[in-house]
Amino acid sequence: MDDLELKRRRAYSNRRSIMDIGMGFIYAGMGGFFLLSQQLGVSIDFPPSPFNYIFGALCLLYGGFRIYRGFRKNYFRP
């Protein structure tokens, strides 16, 4: 692999890693908001209460996965 291709792959990996980490924090924050909305004093009419917690937990899990993938930086298959 030549030097230019290596630089392009490294730049792509860094950009995608930053995007994954940033979006992971956004998803995790949204999940935390949905889980803690009643304690924060915010009433959310949609979705109803049990689905609110399920959606918040799924957002937290997906956000954690995005953050993990951003730190791992394994975007190219060997």
C-alpha cells in the first residue's frame, strides 16, 4: 500500500471515529434524558411511560456501541 493511500485511510478513520464518538454521546444523552425525564420534571406525552424507558435504554446501548466503535477504529477489513 502506498503512502498516499495510507494517509487517506488514516484521515478517513479519524473523521469517522470523531463522528462515531460525537453521535454516541448524543444518543447516550438522549437515552439518559428519556430515562430521567420524570426526575428532571419534564413530562413527555409520547411515547407512553413503559416505552419511554425502553427507548431510553436502547438509546443508551446504541450510544455506548457508537462510542466503543469510535475508540476501536476498526473500519477497514483486512
